[in-house]
Amino acid sequence: MTALTVRLPNSVHQKVKELAERDDISVNQFIASAVSEKMASVMTLDYLKSEAAKGQRSDFDFFLGLVPGAPAAPGDEMPSP
């Protein structure tokens, strides 16, 4: 485990202490959890962008064409070209 010094504005530090206390955890646990959540968010976006870049519109159109004809539900209509 690594120790890290982080400088926080007093107002942020105070709010972190209050929120950690409310959750009955230490400030350290609160900050570690917050950093982990942010990492997961960024990594998920990176993954989704990477997967989206592999997609091809022609494949989407092909599989969409396999769906039986039915009127689109309100709000699901295709935009006009």
C-alpha cells in the first residue's frame, strides 16, 4: 500500500469528514472509495469507446434488418436522414 499526501481546500476536507462519518468509515476509506469509483468510470468510458470504434454501421443495419417489421414505439423512431 502507498501513502499519498493530498492537499484539499478546507471546505472539501470538512465535507469529506462529514460524509465519511455519516457512512461510519474513515476519511482514508472514503477517499480510496471515491478514487476507485472515478477510476472505474474512466476505465468504463475508455472500454466503451474502444468497443464502439470496432463497430461498423453496415453490421448494425444488417442485424436491424433481421428484426420483424413492427411500428416503432413512441420515442424510438429513426431520425430522418
